[in-house]
Amino acid sequence: QVQLVESGGGLVQAGGSLRLSCVASGMIFSINAMGWYRQAPGKQRELVAAITSGGSTNYADSVKGRFTISRDNAKNTVYLQMNSLKPEDTAVYYCAAVVGGPGYWGQGTQVTVSS
């Protein structure tokens, strides 16, 4: 079993920055990849960024060049640095982990970007 807890969301003006954190606990050794998803009102949940155990990263086109995913293995934590935020980035952001088969989700953290 894997537990994921996100933090770092909040209210920010357009052009500002936030850093989200996701702390993993439980069967951490079994995690193959982690990522950040977001879901805006009335929209499908979408992948924002992902990082594999090998260090490969992927980003949605809408955030590439503005967001950076990173990890600190010693702290069992994954981060999402969000710069140059836009109102369209407003969503609930979820941390996710892939454990070979099952996937796990955090509770979500709200990011609101005002114009």
C-alpha cells in the first residue's frame, strides 16, 4: 500500500509561482513512476508531468517550459515547481504513483491563479 499527501497549493496572481510537494509513504520501494495530474471544473483529469524511476520526465505541452517535476529520494518526496502561472492552470492538482500494476492517488491540492 502507498499513501500520497500533497501540499503547497494556494492562490497566486498570473505570472507567479508555486511549488507543490508530494510525500510518499508505505511500500515506497515498489513505486516505478510518479506524476502530477490536474482537474479543472467541468474537465477531465489530465497528466501534467511525470518522472520515472530512471529519471525520465514528460510534460504536457501546455506546461512545458514553465513547470518542472523533480524528486528527492531521501525524503520520499516529489515536487512540481510551477512558474509563469496562468489562469488556465487553475485546478485541483493530484499526485499519483504507479506501482507496477495498481495506481495510487493523493487527496489533491487546490491551485487558483487569478488574472
